[in-house]
Amino acid sequence: MNTKPKNSVLQVELYTAKSKLLGFIGIGHMGQPIAMRLLDHGYRLLAFDRSPEKAKELVRHGAARASDVAKLARGADVILTSLPDDQIVRQLYSGPEGVFANARPGSVVIEMSTVRPSTSRELYAAGKKLGLSVLDVAISGSTPAAVAGALTLLAGGDRPVFNAAKPIFEAIAKQYFYMGASGAGTTMKLVANALLGVGMQAIAEAAAFGQKAGIERNLLFDVMAKLAVISPAHVGKLERAKNRDYSAQFPLRLMNKDFRLILEKAAEVQASMPATASAFSINAAEAANGTEEDFSAVIRIMEQLAELEHAAKPRAGQQ
């Protein structure tokens, strides 16, 4: 088992220097463009995904591919992970072939998945026992924002580690915030996604209402996108929805997962969230359809409920 070293801010800064090797696990919708930006900014990168095909584009741009998590953890100075849910995060970090059993003492872990704040705190505590510096750094932003380096990062953990990791954050994000102790980053991400999901439901209802009341669809969507009440995060969704493009940038299934985490945390802290619960019910109904669509597909759902002629429901397997 790893033994805890004498850790220091200087050591953390050395481990986050550009000359060190970054290990990136999870080459998905967000992970791939984030990893690509790290390469573009001169970082050395070792990549792993359970689907080896996903690492090919990174390898073409100079990354090396790790054959398994253990080898990546043993080789990397900084380990970044971007994974779908709590279960996969726990599987990847635990066990003899996991991150914690193989990472070198003194290494930095930047965990970027949207998970329960309690999971973030568990990882922090487990890492600390092994001499690892663990940050929960939740991502707010879409896939296009990740490509452009325009993400917002929400971090929890030890502030000196956050400060030392800023060069990495600057390569992938427009802005980044230290939110507090471990779990604060993922908590803030749940706040952000409550706004994102409920806001999209409100937009979907307004879009169906406007059409039902007689406003021509294209004109309605064009004007809505310019209203001050529409957030920048939703403007791009409106533009794509105008063309009935609901291909997944932020998949509906992940929005549903986040809604569940939000309402679970709300119940824990006794916060009433009726609008969030209502938006979740609409998302959950569409997620049961089994199609891999963007969460903005709720616009089409509300058009269907309004019985608008153009709002044909896709067959299972179609996008």
C-alpha cells in the first residue's frame, strides 16, 4: 500500500507543472475535447477509456494510450477523470487495479465527474490517507464550450492544491471558482444543473405556447434566442432546436441522472424544489423512450403535448 509522504504546496506545484505527465480517464462527450485542449497547450498526456477506439483521436494528436487504469495511475503525476456516474467513479478508483491502489504518493487527482457531493468527500478522504491531493472539479458548460476552452469549473478540496492546479484549469476553461471544502464543487454543479434543466423546461413550454398561440415557429425561435431572459447556455440549444436537431451534446440520460442527484440532495437538506421535480418528470418520460438525444429534446416533447403537427415523435433508436 502507498505510504503518505511529506506533502507541501511546492510539491503540488511541481506535480502540476507542464513538464509532468497528465493521465486522463474517460474520453467521452466532455473528456475528449478537454483532453485535446491539454494537448494543444503542450501538456504530455496518457489517455484511457474502456472503449479503446475513443482514445485514437488523442493519440493522433500526440497522446499515449494506457492499456488499463493501473498503468495510467502508476505513470501519471496528475490524474484527471471525467466519468458518467457515481458507480463507475467508485469502480475506477477502488480495488487493486484502481486509481488509489496504483497512484504514486504526492500525485494530484482532479475528479471532474458530476457525482454526489458525498462521493467527492469519500474520494478526498481516501486519497488523503494515501498522500494524494484530490479535488472535485465539476464542469459547467456544453461540448462546444469544451472545444472552445470556454468551460466554467467549480472546485472543492484544499485551496493550495486548487491554486497550484490553475495552469491546468486555464488550458481548458474560461473561468474557474474555488467553492470550498471537498464536495463543494459537485454541490455547486448540482445548483448549476438545476438552473439548466428547469430553464430548458421553461423554454420548451414557452416555445409550444407561442406556436399554439399562432406565432410562426422560425420567427418565434429567432426572437426567443435574443431575449434577455434566455441564458447563453440555452441560446445554442434554441438554434439547434429550430432546425429540429436534438443530437446529443449533453445527453438526456445524463440530465436525468443529474436531476436525480439534485432531488436526492434537496431531500437530504430539506429544500423544496417543485419546479425541478416537475421538469424531471418530463425528462424521465422521454428518457424511457431509449433514444440518445440531447436534453433540449424536451422542446419537441412539449410541442407534441401541444399537438403541433410538425412534432413527430422519433422511433426508438433514431435521433
